[in-house]
Amino acid sequence: MVIIKKLFSKFVEPANFSGDWVDQRQVHFWHDGHPIAVKYVVEKITATLLQRDQSDARQLSYCGCSDGSGKPREVCLRFEAVIDSRKLYSLQVKRSTPKKWASEAEHLRAAERTMAFWSAKLFIASPDIAWSRASSALYDQCRRESLALEEVMANAVEDPAPIAALQKEVLDALRAGMGFFTANKEGGTHLFFNGRVFVRSDYGDEPNVNETYAADAAMVACLRRFFDWESRRDWYPHRPPELDVWKYIKGRLVQRHA
């Protein structure tokens, strides 16, 4: 059973349609992973990138805001405790909706639906958490390990050699007669080599692009821009390693028909 604690809601009906409805909810959940790993999990679940709150050196918290839809969500993940060797976390979500866009009831239903959907992907803790059995020593050890891992990840640099090799394979395949071809009801795009230069040719309802690229670097840049969203769709909101991007691009090659 999912237990969601609603921290705060405004229930005053507006005299006009100015301002926002605001709802804040919290759940506690168990997870075996270190905080930096759980941060990644929560970012995937909520589609929100989180940054560590450096104002509190003793407790790990990661917060972020997703406001692309016009209905801002503030998401905060906090590493709460280690209890009986189990790691306890909390997820807090604050959601705002302009009153001119929705009624209070609609706003609250959406907030409840979102939190329930996210909570279904977590191991929600029961209300009777044994806070008295929390270990500060284990908490500090886990916090240090997570911070060390965070630093390693932040300083990681991809090896450019295999990326360049894959880019060359893609360009060589284009020169050999392969291509990229997309199509939908609005139109599509062809990317190929015409025997002299690389070509991007669009067709359909959208503003069309018809360009040629004589230099390899220009075509590499074109392909990278073109496949940016598709290549990171399964990673969102994160960006995949560049090597994985070019593996994805290479996998989209098909034989071009004369």
C-alpha cells in the first residue's frame, strides 16, 4: 500500500484567477543503493535533474525543478537515515498550477496521480519507521562513499578514440551507399552522400532544410544535431555517453536505393 503524506496545500478558493495552486507531498522509501545512485533513479522516475544541496554538509539532499510544462515541479530527494543496515530516503514534491489553467480539484488530482505513479516505482516505507535505531556512523560512512563516487563521476572523461573511430565508420558507410531516412505524416529527412558531398534533404510540411557538407567534420556535426533527441530518449533527463550516441547513429544506417 502506498502511503503519501501531504505536507501542504492551499484550499482557499480564488476571488479571481491570479496566482497558483500549490501542493506539497512527501514519501519515505527504502533503497539499497548509495545516495548518488538513488539520485540517478529518482531523476529517471521524475524526469528532473537534481543538484546536491551544499548548504547542509551533514545530510545529503538533491533538489531540482522541472518547469518546461508551465506547471513547475520542485523535486527533492533526501538521504534520511540508515536503520538496521537499510537506507531510508524521502522524496518531496512541490507542484504549482496557475489558477487560470485549472480548478483546485483538478490541480490536486493531478498532484496525487503523479505522486502515486512515481511512488509505485519505489519501495515505500510504512509509517512506523524505527527512527531510534538509526545509525549515525553508518550514515556518515555512506555519505562519504557517495560523495567520493560523485567526485569520480564528475571528473570522468570519455576516451575520444573509439568515438572518432565510430564517426569514421558512419561516414565511410555513407560514402559506400548507406544513408539515413526518416518519414512521418508531416514529411521526412534523407541524409546521404551523393558521390561528391554529403547531403541533408528534408521534405514535407515543416520548414525544409536542403544543405550539403563537403567536410567530414560538418557532416559529423549535422548527424549529431539531427539524432540528439532520439539518441537520448531512453536516457532522459540524462545525456548518454558520446560513444553510445554514435553506436545509436550507426545502428540507424540503411542501404540507399538508387
